[in-house]
Amino acid sequence: MERETFRIIGMEGVDVKGAKLLVGIPDVGLVGVIATSHIVQSLKMKELGHIDSDEVPPIVVIHENEPKSPIRFYGDGGNLLVLTTEIVLPPTAIFTVSRGIARWAKSQGVDLVIGLTGLATPNRLEIEKPAVYGVATNPETRQILGKAGIKPFEEGLLVGTYATLLRECLRAEQANLTLLAEAHLQFPDPGASASIIETLNRLLNLNVDVGELLDKAEEIRVKARELMKRTQEQLRSLKKIQEQELPGIYV
Amino acid sequence: MEVAERRRKSLFDIFEEIVGHIDRVIEELVGIEICESPLCDVSKRELKPLVHVYETEDEVIVTIDLPYVRKEDIKLSASEDTLKIEAPIRERVKLSRWGPYQREVEFEYFRRTIKLPSNVEPERAKAKFKDGILQVFLPKKIYGYRIAVE
């Protein structure tokens, strides 16, 4: 009998049919984590459930004296869902969690899984307003990209957690859109997160103010240092640097 | 030249260099830090800034994340193989009831000494600071002789 290694807990009674699921996992510039955290706070989203897996590191997050799983779902009561995590997933857990999310989303009728991340940009310091690029898994979603004025990520490699999520969504035939904002590879980048949120405002007709996020940028950069350090270690082990290499031969 | 240089160093220095080299190789291969320590020292009220060290053919480029720091407060010094950064934090950073310190803790300083991957010429180093990020460009020390190609 196959060991059950992935469970979604607390979402049984929640109707997520037609929902858009935003995913924020530690990666380049912590863009997704910072963006999803700001969205949850701004829209006062409620915690709905969490992901559990034997492959997730033995960590419990304690907020206001209450133990919580580090990978949690939030909802706004409408059709917006957020999945966010405060821990760096080991490579084996990346596969299990990505596969689990993709299959669960497909089985529950989630309309679109939207991965939020950064695109490591060597000259990020010279860029005032980071551009946002998108990769979509099907023609319908690619059309949405065009309508929202999101530049397509035309050529290149994606490495790491969001690449696995994209691949697992393809396998499960679950629509996926991955948004990548130009970002610092090694440092938390609230500016890149603000660009992603502005793009989501246009794409999903949200109204999330990024002013407060930008005002708190320095505080976020201080508080996210340890998470960024662990993410740096993970990105090194996943050979994230491949994204910046010159293209190989594509047929 | 290298042998003469080694004679001037103590056995302890040489041993430390070798251990440092092995740590860096393992860090590169496995992607983990050997001596894991948090990026803060509560007793000294210090934070270690996040650092990215990048090496080109000609120089070592060190990028340091310094939120809450003013350009004029940064103290930067370098030797052939280390870079030291010290900077007071503009506003005290407070964390309340956090982790092992279930009380308020404050931080006043960023401080870190960075071991460089190659020997550099510190007197030729340049630095720039923008949006709370410091970039230091350290030209590598050139060894050897130019060989003419006939």
C-alpha cells in the first residue's frame, strides 16, 4: 500500500470551483511570499486550511500562541484563494507538494493556479519599476496574458519550485499561469512584489494597495533575512543559476 | 613567491585557510553553510547583512543588503582577502516576543566580515550605494608574467 505523503486539511467544505489560486513559495527575492502575505493582510483573508506532508520539514509556526502548519490556504469568501508558506521546502517536498496542489486543484475545479515569483535580474539595481513576465500552460490563459498587458516570457529556463509546479499542472491538465517580476536573486525584493500585485490588480480586477508595502519595504527586508538566507541555500542546491546561462539548442 | 609567503604565515593561519577552503568547496557543492548561525547577535544588538559574492575574471563583486542604513554612516574596509562592513541602523529595529526571546529585542548595527574568494588589491576597490544596497568592486590581484605570443 502506497504511503500517504500529501494531505490537504480543512478545505473539505470549501467550494473552490472556479477559483483563482495564488501561490507564494520562497524563491527568487521572496517575491511570491511577500506578495501573498501582503494580499492576505490587505484583503483581510481568512485562514481556511493547510497542507500536510511527511516530507515537509518538522516545523510548526506559532502565531499568537497558536500552532499552525507552515503551508496554509487563505480565502476571501469569493473566488480568490491564496496558498502561502513561511518555510523553504526541501527538493523532495517540492515534488510532492507541487504534484499534490496540481492534482487537488484539478479535482476541485480550480480555474487557474497562479504562481508568483521573481526573475533573477543581474542589473536589478538599475531598474526603478520591475517588469512582470508571464508563462501560461494553455492558449486560453495566454490570451488573458495579452489582455492584461503582461509580457510573455518568450524563451529560457525556469528552475526550482515554480518550474515543478508548472510541470505538475501541465501533467494534471490544470491551467497554470506563472508570473515573474524582475528581482534581486539573493535579497528580499518588496519592489518586485509590488509590481506583481499591480499586475494581479489588472488581471483579476483586485484592488490591493501597494503603497503600504513599499512604505514597509525596509522593515520587510530586515525581517525576511533568515528566510532569504535559507532560500539562497536552496537555490544554490537546485542550480538556479542555470536560468542565467546562455541558451542551448532548442528544436 | 607563494612558498615565501607561506613561510611568513603561522601554522595556525595555514590550517585556518585550508579549513576555510574546504568549507567553501562543500558549500558550493552541497549548497549548505558548514557553521550554521543566525544572522543576528542579540547580546551585541547586531544584525549580519545578507551578502552576495560574485567573481569575474578581473574582480570580486560583493553586494550587501543594508536596509535602514545611510550612505554616510557606512564603514567599509578591506584587506587582500576580507571585506569588513559596519553600519549603524537608522531606526532601531525592534522585534517583540520573537523566537527564543519572548521579550522585545532591538538591533542597532549591521556588522559582517566577508571572506573573499580571491586575493584582491583593496586600495583599488570602489563602492556604490543605491536603494539600501551596497556594491563593492574589488580588482583581483594579478600574479605571474605576461607571455608574448609569437
